[in-house]
Amino acid sequence: MVFTDQQKEEIYQNYYRKVYGYIVSKINDADTAEDLTSTVFVKVYEKIDSFDETKASLSTWIYTIARNTLTDYYRSRRVFEEIPETFPENSSVEEEVCNKEMLEQLAEALQTLEERERDIIILRFYSGKSLKEIAEKMGISYSYVKILQNKAFDKLKKLLENE
Amino acid sequence: MEDKLKLLFDYQRFEKNQSLENLIQETENYYDRELSDEEMKFVAAAGELNANGRLRDKIINVKNKK
């Protein structure tokens, strides 16, 4: 797919805030986030002609480049900081999973869970809390958190895989 | 399922879905806030409630009765 200069400019205008917002939410350092966002757009422009809209949406494709750029950043700083547990470092399923419809399905599926089950999933997979931290926040035992988490997994598996 | 959830919640940080964002905010706001003195007393007085019911609902009930 060939993009004109104007289309490339539109991609920058439409996605800069998304890319920067994503990166700064992960590393919490505005200057580094700006540098990495620039790196992402350099890669986007280098590879844009190989983008295949039959394989992924533009949003998913740019997200994947942003995530890979963050992976490289984490690896380069491995000595100084750990890769967050919630970071999907090696995923090969993003093209089928990462789209707006799947986020809507996840929201709908989470709403069918009991509140505590939903809270555990969000605190663990979005907020990055450990099961031990979640147990302390909820005032229940670690074992009980695991039981609730597994119940939530079973329900989500049925709901998300039946879609 | 864990990899799928990691990826979906990560993608949410990039491509925000408002319904999902509302659920996330509700959970994060609830668990990140400081409990008031009254709520702390309530928690201390009802040690078993977390095992069987939602502290969130019970605190809201107490506030509504005030």
C-alpha cells in the first residue's frame, strides 16, 4: 500500500497522541516518552509501504510498532529496570486480538463478572498489581484471590472465545 | 487467557474503549483512594465482611444512612 505525503502527515496527526499517551503511561517519563514516540514514527514511515490492511488495521499495526519499540527500550535498560509484568513482550496474536471490537467484547464480558472478580482482573492486568497486593487491598486471603481469579478466567474464556 | 488479557489491557492504553475505561476507573478509584476515619472504623468493626460481601457496597450503604 502506497501512502502520499499528505496521508503520512494525517497518520502523524491522528496517531501522535495515541502513541505518546501509550508510551508515557508505561514509562512515566515525558522526555523519554517523546524520544520513543519519535522513534516509533520514524519506523512507521520507514515501513509504511509494507503495511497490509488485509492483515491488520492501521491502528493495530502502529500499536505493534509502538509496543516493539518499548520492548527494545526495556531490553536496553534491563540492568536498570524490570519489564513490567503486564507488558505483553512476546505476543504473536495481536492481529486477531487487538482491535476495537475485542475491547468492546472485553468490556461486555467484564460486566458479566461479579464485582470482585472484575476488580481482580483489572487490578492485575491493567494496574499491574500482584495477587498478594490485591489480596491486601481487598482484605481477603491470597488463596481466595487466586480462586476468584480462576473463576473469572473460566468465565472470560467462554465469553471471549465464543465471540 | 492471561496473554490475551495482557494484550487487550495493553492495547486499551493505546486505543481507549470508553466502556472499558469506565470499568477500569471505577475499580482504580475505589482501591486507590484513602479510607476515611469513619470507613476505617467500619472496616475494623466488621472484620468478616470482606469474605462474604463487597466492602464498597457496605460503605456506600453506611454513607447513605447518614
